[in-house]
Amino acid sequence: MREHRGRQTRGNGRRGQAERDAITVEIGYALCSAAFAAAVVFGAVAGPALLFALPGVVETVLVRGGGVLAGALFAVRAVSVLVRFRRASQPSQPGRTSPDS
């Protein structure tokens, strides 16, 4: 492994196509799953305000609260998926490729 701009790289410092594809798929999964989770939370919190005639203050609180919770959940979910992927892609014992080697 060589060090390139403060980080370690393999070989000539370039990622293979399979590794780039895996990263792309993981980013897509992180964004889609985060968007789905945020939509569910927004619907659960703000749904009653959108479906029923509620007092103005209650409606405002539910819609804004749902938006804030959905945004926070989106960020947390996307980051947690990407951090988990990064940890899983690094071998636990550098230089070893399989448990029985």
C-alpha cells in the first residue's frame, strides 16, 4: 500500500471498476432508503394535519415538526448507511483476504 495525499491506496492509487460500482450502488441505496424513511416519518407526523381539519396552530406544529424530523432522519440514515459500508469494506486484518488464510 502506498500513501497518496494522506490516505493509503492499493497499487497505483486507482480504484477498480467493481469498487467504484459498489460505492455507487451503496450511495444510491443510502439516499433511497433515507428518502423512504423520511417520507414515512413525515407522513406519520404531518398526515393528520393534511387529512383532517385541525386548528391552525396544531396543523402548523405537525407539518413543521414532521419536516424537521424527516430531514433529521434523512441525514442520520444516509450517514449511518455510508459509514457502515466504509467500515465493512476495510478488512479486519490487513493483508488477509479470507478467514482461513
